Amino acid sequence: MKMLEKLRKAKPYELQLWMLGAGLLSFGFGAVFAGYLQNLAWLIVLIGAVIHGWAMYKIYLCEHKSKK
């Protein structure tokens, strides 16, 4: 199954959370290295990683349910 077809089977909120998590993760790493918001940087990275990981897990489950 192609990647785009797999993503189409995911629920819209799962895809939005996946993108939000990736964005927060990227923003957090940027904040760590840029020097701005350093006090919040690792918290932002952690929140982004958790949201992104949870959304990817839900997409993974959705893919494997469709194979059965």
C-alpha cells in the first residue's frame, strides 16, 4: 500500500495532531539552538514528541487494522 493511501485511512484529527506534534518538535529544537525561549525549549520539544508519537501510533494502528 502506498504511503498516501495509508495516510488517507487515518482520521483527520490524527493527521492534524501528527502535524502539530511535528511542528512543535521542530519549533522546540529551533528554540533550543536559537537561544530564544530557552527556558521553555525542552518542554516544547517534549510536548511535540509526545503529540507526534501518539498520532503516529494511532496511524500505525489504523494501518494494521485495515490489513486484517
